[in-house]
Amino acid sequence: MTPQTSVHATAEPLVLYGEPFASRLLLGTSRYPSPAVLHSAVQRAQPAMLTASLRREGAGSGEGNGGQSFWQLLQTLGVPVLPNTAGCHSAEEVFTTAQMAREVFDTPWIKLELIGDDYSLQPDTLNLVEAARRLVRDGFKVLPYCTEDLVLCQRLVDAGCQAVMPWAAPIGTGKGPVNPYAMRLLRERLSVPLIVDAGLGLPSHACQVMEWGFDAVLLNTAVALAQDPVAMAGAFADAVRAGRSAFLAGAMREQHAAQPSTPVLGTPFWHEA
């Protein structure tokens, strides 16, 4: 890759369902200390999208952001909203919630969450594909939250999903990529955009998956529960850009033995008499 090509490629937008986005960072909107902190974090990170749960926020759970004021805040931020189906445990719940979200937010975008286990919040892998297929048929632009399982992700693509969102680790753990082999295999085998969703805790985690060639990351807890969420939002935004630039630059191959950084061939040797 020539330097000219690299500079041009770095500026290329994230493209999802044919729509370009300038940022490769998506940000969640829950668990922030206050609406003001959320507002400042979004301004600092400049994310491509903001995720919001119709079920949780609409129920007034709040976590500092609930009620009508939360919806008004989303509108003032001027960032596209990605509604999600968080809290759904059946395909019927997913479909009903998605239809309500499309009406409320006036958008065909939906982050598909179908939970199979309340403890780990692991997706219901047995029913996720059919739920995705049904949403796609109904005109939704589906971004499915899933595990790093290659076969599952391929089935989601076959169902019409033009991007998938595998986790790095269970939601809210902050562990970073717990199965690097499976995640790198995903990137090797699938050609659709891959967005790492859930489990990242540090900016270095985000930088690492971007270096592997993932197209974007979605964060919430790692920013919202930081001691300084605004500064952490900026740190993650910088890490995502750095990781993407490193991927495009092409990293050196790992070596099994030390290699001199300064060649000695042709260098004169001086010996004392």
C-alpha cells in the first residue's frame, strides 16, 4: 500500500447498508451520571450513531436519562439514533419492539438484541437468525448483536444482514477480546462490515480489534462508568482512529527471533592496536 493510498483509505467512511458514516465509533446512551455528562461525551466522541432502548427508556427506568427529557436530549445532539431491542426474550417481542421503535424514531435502523440467558446476556443463537430474517423482510436495516461464532454470523449474513455485531466478551464485563482466534477468523472469512459490540473495557481493546480489521466498535459501559466519561469517550475515539490507521498501514510480521534494527553489512569495524 502506497502512502497516497493509505491517506485516502483512512478518510474512507464506514458504510452500512449503503449509507456512509464519518465515524467508526458507536456510543450507547445509558448509565451516564447525568444527561449533561452524556451530552458532553457525545460531543467529544462524535460517534456515527447513538443506541437507545425503547423498552428501557420508555419505561422510565431512567438511570439518569429517562423520560421525555431523554428524547429531547437525543434530538438536540444531532446524531443518528440506532434503536435497539434490548430486554427482548422472544422473536415476537423483538418484532413488536422494532415496529414501535421505527414509528417513534422514524428510522428503519434497528440493533437486534434477542437475549437467551439473563446471567451472561448471551444472545439466543437458536432464534436470532429467524428474527433477523423477519426484520429484513419487513424493511429494517438490521444490525444484529451476536456472539463471535462464525457459523452464526454467516447465517445472519445469509438472512440479509449487511453487517453483524459480534461481542468481544459478555456485555458490561470490560474484559476485552476473550477469543482472539475466533474474532480474527470472523474478519478473515466474512466480507461484510463487522462491528465489535460489547465487552470492551479499555481504549487499547478498541485499538486492537480495529488493528485486526474490524470496521467499527460500539461502546457504552466502558465510557459511562469511567471516572471521567467525557475524557474516556475521547480516548476511545482516538483509539478507534489509531487502530484503523494501523490496519490500513499494514503491520510488520511477528518474528520468532530478535532482528537487528540497524544493519551491520558494510559497516567498518575499528580495532584498537
